[in-house]
Amino acid sequence: MAMEYWWFWLFLVLSYIARGLWLTYVQEYFKRKDIKPRLFEIKIPREVQKNPRAMEQIFMSIHTIRNAPTTPQDKWWQGEVTMWFSLEIASHGGEPHFYIRIPSRHRNMIEAAFYAQYPDIELAESGEDYVSYLPPTYDRLKEEGYELFGNELILKKPDAYPIRTYSDFESQLEEWQLDPISTILETMAKVKPQENLWMQIIIRPTIDDSWKKEGEKIVRELKEKSGRRQIQTPLGEFVMIDRSPGEIEVMKAVDKNLEKPGFYTLIRYLYIAPKDIFDKNFGQRGIISVLNQYSSESLNQFKHNIKAWTNANIWFWPHLFPKKRLRARQRRIYANYIARKMYDETFMGAILNMKFFHWGIGAQKAVEGIGLFKLREFVLNTEELATIFHPPMKVVLTGPLIKRTEARKGGPPAGLPIYGEEGEKLPG
């Protein structure tokens, strides 16, 4: 009987595919037409008096200008998607530079937020993207004698578990103040003149509290698991025990993490160097070892996404054609870095972006336990982001490490428009 209605099931399948293809098309059109990204270099003054808490306020301002489709027309005809921002630290031969890439319509708001927190800082629009210093494709890069290692990092545990943040590095005594970004800058400054080490943190504001609901579920499970309970001793006796101090601290940390606005986050990095000086060990372990300072065994930490990294040999599944798989992974991550690409919005988008020898879908499963059809990035809140990316404080000995502005700025330009020029379309 079911075979008599094969046409009905075929219609449903084709309708699903057509729906996905249309949504992917209109979203790509929206990205090309409306986002119009612009790259700014963040030029650091000779002294930054403020700690990362000031950068957290900037992230809170960014979160307030988030956009999202509110009607079926916005989603299915306009193809509106939540816009994203790219925070970048790039070292060219040992000289680190800070960048931020933003949608054009948000330029004035971002400038106002930076100048409010860092009056001496300078946001200078880059006339040329620093990635253009190297060939535009991986194949051209290879032809010119370069090697590449890259990866996209993931969290070891669900989003609700926080990493260590700047508040864990603070001290009442100035001489004991630590700036967590100093290790990143030191690592970036160690690269040789012909080497490049680039890191981008792409963020997109969360629109709803779905990630917090998942976190609240984890808190409930922790309370049930670690509450007052009865256990049996090795001697066979039953005793009642309470929560341990460590269990209480974990619950407090998770609760605190859920209090602040969150951003879907993707951390991607590239290490590029001429073949004769290329150090794969540094590429594989340099950035991850730097970010290990934010690790907590009882809470969360970053780790390699082995489905995305540029490692492929006969020992890794599917075991066949390791050189071709490696080349496909290198092409994918190099192109995605240059485009500042986030994960695909739709499953059909992921299907269309498949490449021979590297489908890329598994690489987008950013959190352990998330199913194949739920493609998304992990979530970091404003405090976690400010810990990883902020102008270095004065306690960091960065004089020889990064180029600084010599003149002290008098503050933001008078009358700087916050919500855009007259006639500019405001975010939805």
C-alpha cells in the first residue's frame, strides 16, 4: 500500500530540498548585499590603563545591536541572518597587530563603543586586508613554496561550563596584576621574519536564550547528582554525604556564566611559513598551548577540532588518500579564514559546500554530543570573550612586541553619529 504513494514521499523529499536550497540562496544574497564588511586595525596607545572589563562593555554594546529575521518575509525573501564580527590578532614576521572586521552599517556604533571605553585608542580602516599579503588561494600559496597548518578550536565540555576569565587573573596589588593576553602576544612575537601566525575569533550575538536553557538543565543535573546523598563505604556501611566544595564551586561558576550575554563563537587560526623553515609542531601546539592558560579541569577548556585541522594520514579515518585529504583540508581552512566564514546557516548550505576528500560537515559539529544535523558554533559570554581579546594592559611589557600610537588622542570626534548617517538603514 505504501508503494502506491511513493510520489507523495518523493514530493516531500524534493520539497525539503527545494526549501533548503532557496533559503541558502537568499541568505547568501543577503550576506553579499547587506553586510559589506570593513576591516579596522586597532592601534594601541603607549599605555592602556583599563583592564579587560572595559572590553567586556564593548561586547555588551555589540550584543545590543544584534539583528534577526522577525517575519517570514525577512527570513524567506530577504534572507536576513544575524550579522557577525571578526576579532583578529595577526603576526607578520613577529609583529602582532589587532584587527576588528565589522558590517558597514555598524561602524559608527562600534567606534562610539571603543572611544567610550578607550579614549586614546585609534580605529584605522585598513586600505588593504592583511591576508592579501599572501596568495589568494591555497594552491597558489603552495606553488610559491609555503606550507600551512590550521585548525578551528572547540570546547571540551558544553557551553555552560566557563573557561577561566580575567577576573581569575586579577589581584589587589598592581605589581601582581596579570594580563592573560600577554602570552598570546609573546607567542606571536616569537615567529620568524618570514612566518605568519593569524588568529580570528568570529562572533555572532545569540538571539534567544536557548543556550542558557541548556545550561540551566546542566545546573539542575549537577544539583541532583551532587546533593546530599547516601553512599556505601568499603566496609559496607551506608553514610550520608553533602556536596563537596568543588561541586559547589562548579555550580556557582556555571550559574555566573549564564548571567551574561552570549555569542556564538568560532576560533580559527593559521600558521604559514616557507617550506624550509615551516615548523608543524609550532603550528599544531602554539595557539592551543597559549589558550590552555584559560583551562580549568573542573570547568572548561579549548581543544583541537580534529575534524577540521590540517592533519591527515593513513591512521585517521577513512584511512584512504591521506595526501588528497590533507590538501582538501588546507584549501578549505585557508579559504574560510580569508572569507571570515562562519559555519553554514542551513544543512543544505553545508551540503553545497562539500568538497572531494573533505566534506566538512563533521568539522562543523563544534560541541561533543551535538548531532550531525545541528550545525553551530559554541557559545562564549562577554566576559570570556574579553579575556581572550582586548587591548593589552600597561602591566604587559609589549613595547617591543606591538606597534603603538605615539600621539595621545583627545577623545572621539565631536558629534560622532552612533546610529548611522542620515538615511542609513538601521538593523532589523
